[in-house]
Amino acid sequence: MNGFNRRALVFTLMIAGTCAMVWAAQQQWGRRRGGGAGGNWQSVGRNGVPTWEVDKQFSKDVFTFVRIKYDSWGRGGWFVDFRDSDLNFSLRLQQMTSLKVNPEPIVLELTDPKLFDYPFIYIIEPGSLEFRPGFASFPDDCQRLPSRNRRGGTEADPGTRGAA
């Protein structure tokens, strides 16, 4: 094989490898956003995580995992590990503590009035969280979280390391 053919082969293999990596990344990106559901995050299934019954008398007296949905820039965003981590956390909390846990985690936006009904919320990748001036919810987004925390709520950010 002469030098030209060898370079052409290497170049072709590099292009094919790059295309394969881009395709794989797009498949992963699509799965995180709802995958085969056309990006509809609301139709993502349980991926084999079992469900359990909640006593109907106490349906409001359970811990509910709440993930915050938000606008973001760049990679990541609110849907990182979406639904898998939400379901796993809820299942393990139900199994390993005496807490009664809602088997269906929910997704809310910061402007949702129901936000104040849940004392614990989960915000993943907050470094890409974007408050955009000019959008109707901008002032509410910026004021809602501090107001909620003053009323006793708390949020989890698994990306935070050490004191802020």
C-alpha cells in the first residue's frame, strides 16, 4: 500500500469514527430528553424500577421527589439522569427508611405555584441554569427560589462542593 492510499484510508477511518461518535452522542442526548418519545420528557417510562402502593388516606402525607425544569445553555441541563435518578432515589428512600414515598417523582418549573407544596426540590446542573430577561417568567424565576427558602424549603444540588 503506497503512502497516498494509506493516508486516504486513515482519513476515511477517522471520518467514519467521528461520524459514529456524533451518532452515539445524539442517541444519548435524545434518550436524556425523552428518547423514542420524540423528546417528550413526560412519556419516559420507569426502566424496570418497581412501583409501590401509597395509602390513599395519606396520599398527601408522602415525600415526593421534585425535579426543577429550567432553561439552560450548553451541555447538561435539568434532564441529566432524568427519570432514572429520580425513580432510584424515591425507591431507595422508600426501601431504606420509614418514610412513605410517592412512587411517581414530578417535574416543576420555578414559576409553578405548586413549588411551595414541596419542602425539598432537586436542581441538577445549576451552572447552566439560565434566567432570561425578556421572558415572561424572568422576574418570577429570580424571586421564587429565595422566597421559597425563606419559608423553610430546601434544594439539593449534587454539583455543589464545599461552602459557597
